Amino acid sequence: MDLHINFETAEPYPLTIDVKKTANPNDPKTWQITKMKWKNTKAFTDYTTIIIYNPKVTISGIPEEAVEYLLGSRSALGWIIDRWQLKTDKSSDITNDPIDWRAEQDNSRYLINLIGRVTTMAVETQQIIAGLTETPTSAS
């Protein structure tokens, strides 16, 4: 339970963060997002193991176990991809930019670290589940 409650303090999973050569990793603008997505290639495994963070940054090395751990109908990483995006409400024209909070914390890589921590939580949860043994039922 502690693993889920304190996932934000978990050690980030050692993911591969690829930054294009034309981008400066020290520039906070490099880490801005509009909408992340899974990389869609012919190889199905790439679809769930690589995240296109933005046009400058790609995250890879996501273990399949991380995507197999579901919170309802999608993986924990799927929820992050779906919810962490720049979005403008059509009726009010108010823009919700979850990255604003990241800027207030002076941590431009917050979301990258969050993805790593959630990956750790998902993988460790899957390992716990795999370690559970079925309790035999006896017919009475």
C-alpha cells in the first residue's frame, strides 16, 4: 500500500530519455508538452514501450509490465498520457496547463520524473501480484 500512497517519492525507473540534438536539455521549453502519445509503429511492443513526450523528447525503455498494470480501463502511464496535456475549455476559453504547476515548483523535468516513478510503482506492483499464489479451494 505504501508503494501506491508514496509513489511520488519512489526512485524513478531507469528510462531512456532521448532529446533531439537540436534541443537544449537545460532549457525548460524543451520539457513543455501539448499532448503526449504512445509511439505508433508496426512493432506492437513499441506502441506501449515508447512515449512521444513532445517533438523534441522521446521516452523509451518502458517495461511491458508497467503497461500491464491497469487502473480501471487503462494503465497508470495511459492515465498520465491522457490527463497531462494542454487543454482549453471550449465554453469558458480557460486553458488548463498542468505544466504551470511544474514551473511553479521550478522543476521543468517534473513530468519526466513522474513517468519514471509511476513506471517503478507499476512494475513493482506487477511483481507483487506475480508473487501471490492462488489459495487452493477445498470442495466441501
